[in-house]
Amino acid sequence: MAAEVLGESGYGLLLVGELADRWGVRQGPVPCKTVWAELDPVAVGWPSGQA
């Protein structure tokens, strides 16, 4: 199943939603959109100082 070109979500955002601690979308001038995400480095197992 292909994601719609102008859809609000797709497989990429599905992954972001599953892996990120927080994420969101900031709308810009059409057709721009910025997706941001925050990950907890401890939760994903990165060594201290590697995040």
C-alpha cells in the first residue's frame, strides 16, 4: 500500500511515531512541512557522550 503524496502520514511517520519520545509537525508555506523528533539516547542504548 503506497502512502499518498499529499497525505498527512506515511510509513516514515509511522516509524517516527514508534521510535521517537516526542515528535510533531510544523507547517510552513505550502507545500513545506517540517517534521521534528526527539529521542532519549539512554532509551535507545547509546553510550554516554555519544548522543
